[in-house]
Amino acid sequence: MKSVSSNKEMKQMAGIQAADLVRNGMKVGIGTGSTVAFLIEELGRRIKQGLNIQGVPTSYGTKLLCVRHGIPIADSMLLNHLDLTIDGADEIDPSLNAIKGGGAAHSREKLIASMTDEFVLIADESKLVDSLCTKFPLPVEVIPPSLTYAQQRIQQLGGTPVLRSALRKDGPVVSENGNFILDIGFEQAPQDLELLDNQLLKIPGLLETGLFLGIARKALIAYRDTVKMIVPRKL
């Protein structure tokens, strides 16, 4: 088992190397999470040295970090195209399909990933899995009036939905869109992820899933002593 410190060091390695993908003049989508925090810190350092970019944050947490590190920010609401988006993931399979949503920001993250020329995942090696939905539950965002109905429909699809509870407030986690997060567990990894995604999105009131399928074209994966660029495995 890796120590917390070595895991942190690997995340830092991935974040710093990801900054090398950012070029002057770019509009850059900036994801959410602990690995991306190191990217933000590095971009802030390079901006002080003359790098000129605009960052488009995927969450309030990311926005605050960007402001703290001096990264000029733009609102995705006013844009329809980005040059590059860099984000972390909770699980990544060999085809670079991913699960996101551990930070409850996956709806905005998917929007920003989809409007970019190049979407790059960054993570440490612990996030690599053979199949998605094995170690990490699948987050979905649902509007509050749909909660009980969505839970029933998800159970009919073979999943076990659990309403995500907040850690430092009473009650459920509320997303930045004002919605609830259901974390779906599966006894066995789903074989057809696209079918599952489509079935979930057909549930009225279910806003978005944490499945990022066929969006990433490369990933920077940190190991103990190196960072490797990987591309999707051809099936």
C-alpha cells in the first residue's frame, strides 16, 4: 500500500507535468480535485513568469484556487469553445473512459470537457482500473423532486443508489447546481457502459452521470518515479 505522502507526491508530479501542455493565449478548462490543485499552483507560478492564459473553472472550489494563484478566469456560460481542458478522475480504464464526480462537480466538468479541443486526464496510478464501477461508485446528479423515483429506476437497472451525505453539514450533499448526488454501486462491473449511460440519462430528473466515455484522448499518469503519457487502448 502506498503512503499518503507518496500519493501526494505522485499527484504533484502529474499536475506539474500537465502544465507543460498549456500554451500562451489558451483558454483552458481547469478541473476539480486534489491532483488539479497542483496544476493550478504550477500555472499560477508560470503566470507570474509571463504565461498569458484564461482559466475556465469547473467548480467554485477551483475558481477560488485560481483566484488565489492569480489565474485570470472566464465564465463557461459566455463561451462555446476551449483549447484544452485538464481534469482528474476517480477511475480510468484502458480506453481512457473515466468516472468523475467524487467532488460532486461532474455535470459542469462534462460540459467543459465536451467544449474543448483536447481533454486530458491527470491522475496517479491508483486510479487505473481494468473496468469502471469496480472500486468507485458511479455518481449521478438528480434534481430533488426526482430523488425517490430516480432511486427506484436505478435499482431496476441493477444498481444500488446511495444518497451522498455531507461531512460538515447535516443532510445530503447539495451540488453547485442545487441538486443531490446519488452514488451507485454495482455487484459486478457493467459490461456496456454506453447503454448504462443512456439508460440513466433517460430517467426524468437525472441531470448527468459521472461516466466520461470517449472524451479523453490522453492521460498523464504518475508513478512513483515518473509520469507517463498514455492514449486509449484500441479494442
